[in-house]
Amino acid sequence: MRGRFAPSPTGRMHLGNARSALLGWLQARAAGGAFLVRVEDLDRARCRPEHVQALWDDLRWLGLDWDEPPLFQSAREEAGAYREALEQLTRAGHLYPCFCTRAEVARAASAPHGPHDDGPRYPGTCAQLSHAQAAERARTRTPALRFRVPEGTVVRFEDGVHGPVVQDVAAAVGDFVVRRNDGVASYQLAVVVDDAASRITHVLRGDDLLHSTPRQLLLYAALGHALPPAFAHVPLVLGEDGKRLAKREGAFAIAELRERGLPPERVVGLLAAWSGLGGGSPVSAASLATRFSLERLPRAPVTALQSQLETALGWS
Ligand code: GLU
């Protein structure tokens, strides 16, 4: 069993992603497996080295350790890992160049937005370009590369928290980007290439990514990985205002709680309470490992009550 935590160092770690890290770590430790950390830093404009340093400090402070040197996606990119996968997909005929800008996709899409926050369904504008037309366009614009999703492509999988999931990827998402027009691998491609290379068997992450998994399963199949990982998508923690804690990062940064001298057990106790693993009293991460089970995780979004934050964190 091999699990992982794959944060993007675009901001400080907050209670929401600390909970994902804790649960992934508990899942691995409860099974006697390995736990890995991968830094998803392909978006160079938004990632900061100081957030990477804080990440190590935060994880150690929470009592979470990892078993192998962390992978950095920026280093994987320099090593050509994503280029190789893109070449493999190109050879197999899965990709085509797309010259559309975001604005063009938004204008051409019939619905203003798909069901998710990653943009409208791609209407297929560039799907039928001839070689000659593509070559002509490429003289003035660098294309993105899209993965072709034939009509009727329905993906099913069993999620460890949500149960059976079905998505008609062609209808919900359409052909999706695997290389952005700045030449960088997309999240969907990089995450699959890296989880496969790291032989990850269990992916536990926030359920804001639930709708991405069918695309990732298509990539696993196209890249010839017969055994994709088991997925468990954990319902997010919301504030009393219904907004994701992630969106209020500053107020709930782990680094800030750490620097205030709060005992980490208080924070872990709170994260455990939001995960069906306790009543909120202080507890160490290690002592939770025997209690962990996916069955205990809540199936619906969790609300972080102001009173809980006040009691556990002295937050007001
Ligand atoms: N890097 C992604 C994020 O921070 C998570 C990727 C994943 O767990 O698959 O949201």
C-alpha cells in the first residue's frame, strides 16, 4: 500500500489541506504502508519556495512523516517525464493541437459553465482541423494539446467515500487539455504520470477533485497502466458561512497556529473531529492510526463551527 499527499505550494497550508494530509497519512499508517509527499509546483508563477519550506515544518509539527525523498513536479518536468507521456499519447493518436483561448472556449460553449469549476465543456472547435489547417494556425499561435474523448465515453469507478461514481466524460468535460499552450503539462496529466511512477496504490484527497478522476482514469488506460490507484475523495470542511476553509487561508494557516505556540495535538484533535475520528479533544496523529477507517469519514461537507475553532484553537 502506497499513499501520498500532493500539495501545490501556492499558499500556506491551512486546516483544510492539513486534514487531507493527516487522513492520507493515517490511511497509509493504518495499513502499514508507505506515505509519500509530492510538491505540485508546475505553476511557477504561483508557487513559492517559502511555502515549500513551511510545508515541511507544518507536516513535522503535525506529527506526519514520509518515507521517501519528496518529488517535485518542476524537477520531473525538467527530467522529461511529462514529455515522454505526451509523446506516447501522441503516437497512439489520442491528442490534437488546440489553438483556442479561454475566452474563445467560453464563447463557443453552449452552456456558460459545466458542473465544475474548471471551465465549460470543450465544444470541439479544433478537433477536426486538418494537418494543413493546424500547421497554418501554428505559425502564429502555440497550441495546447487536448486528449480526445469520443462521444459516449462513460467512466465508472468505486470511490472509497462516495461509493459508485459515473461520469459521461464526453458530455460533462469533452476533450481536455494535457499540455497547456505554454508547454507545461496540465494537472490531469502530471498527476497521473507521477502517481504511476511512484507506484501509488491509494489516492486520498479533497472531493473538489472527484470530477477530475474520470479524466485521470482515461489517462491511466491510455498510458497502459492497467491498475490505477484506489480513490477516496474526502468531503471538504466549510466555514459557518458555507465557504471552503481553503478560501480563508490566512485565518487558518497551520504556520500561524504553530508560531502562536499552540500544541499540535489541539489542531490534530480538531481535524480528527471533522473526520469522524473523535470528539475534538487533543490527540496525537500517531495515536489516531489505529482508529482510522474510511467508513468513519463523513459523506457530506463538514462545517467548522466557530465554537470549535474557539475552543480548540483559541480563535475568536
Ligand atoms: N495539487 C493538488 C491540490 O493541491 C492536489 C492533487 C491531488 O491530490 O491529486 O489541490
